Amino acid sequence: MPTGDLPQGKLDLERPSKCFLRECDLRSIPLRRELLVPIEYTRRVFEEPLRLDFLVDDVLILEFKVVEEVLPVHKAQLLSYMKLLNTPLGLLFNFHEVMLKDGITA
């Protein structure tokens, strides 16, 4: 995603999400947004599912955040999604960073 095209200043999640969706559409990359992830425990599915930001081509989970600091709970959330969906790859993007590359956590 060409971040140079985004307006300068603090970003909310809506703008980078829309830009990311557009870039995937331009490249015909299969993508599901705000996917509900059911939680099953001892053969019971809980009523409140988890909601992940993006699932790309059924192999990569992307979570977008705008936080001052990525906390262990954010990483645990991503790992939970990966385990529940049996997805091998996941990235956490923090758009609060000045340089986007500094806000990417694998």
C-alpha cells in the first residue's frame, strides 16, 4: 500500500482500511473483511464471536491498530485468530507510528 498517498497527520483506522481494500481490489487479491471467528470450547460455540480485520487469500490475517504502543494482548489476539482459523501467517499493523514499517509486527 503506498502510504505516501495518505494524508499526513494522525490516521484513524477507516482511511488505511479503505486504501488497503482498494489496493487489493486493484490487484484482484481475494480478501475478507471483518470476518467473524466463532469460539468453540468443549464442543460449545460461544454466542459472541471474535472479529478479525482482514483475511487475505485464506492464508494471511491482518490486524490494523492505531495505538501508542502494541501490547502483548494485541499480539495474543492475532495469535488466537491464527490458531482458531488454522491460518499460518499473521501481521499486526500499528498506524500510530510515523513510519509504517516501524509499526509492523509479525
